[in-house]
Amino acid sequence: ELQLAVQESVEYLKLYGVKTYTEFHGNGKYAGEDIQEAYRLFQNVLETILYSCYIFLVQISFKESIEIHIENTGRVSKEKIGSQLKTENKKAQMSIHQEQETVYIDLAVMKGENTG
């Protein structure tokens, strides 16, 4: 489900002329709330960079956690992206750093107990 939602969102970026790349690794069972939190964080990044992005790369790995690595090249600062990634979820971790016009974002949502 998460993979399909991410792919659909990335297709919308292409409509805005953004060069995109997606990659997925692994598989596993995750609680619905973990998938929703991972997608919510991903979507917050997209909404923040939508009109200022030239290149958008995303890699998602399904391991002991859902790990999302995003590289965004455009005219938006790491501070602006970071302000949109606030979460109360204790299982979510994130780091953001910037080199010139590229912002590197690493998100992880730890696997919950209800993996159905």
C-alpha cells in the first residue's frame, strides 16, 4: 500500500516537470498506523517542496523499520522542510541536512506491535 501511494505521488511531481527516481527494497508486515505515519511524513515533504523542486529522489526500505531516504534539489531550505515534519509519534525518527540546493531527508518509522 505504501509503495503504491508513494509511486502515485511521485507521478504527480512528474506532471510539474520534476525529474524523479524511486526505489524500493525489502518487504514485510507493518501496522496500519506505521504505514500511515510514514506516508504522512512523506506527503508533508512533498507538499513543502512541490513548487520549488527540480529533482526528487526517494528510496524506501522495509526492514525492522520503514526507512525513507529523500534527496530534493530545488529552492527550499532544510529549515522549511523540517518545520513541516513535526511528529508526536515516538516511533518516528528523522534527520535533515543540506548541501547547496540539495536537501537530504532520512525518515524512519519503527515497526509497531500490531503488524496483522
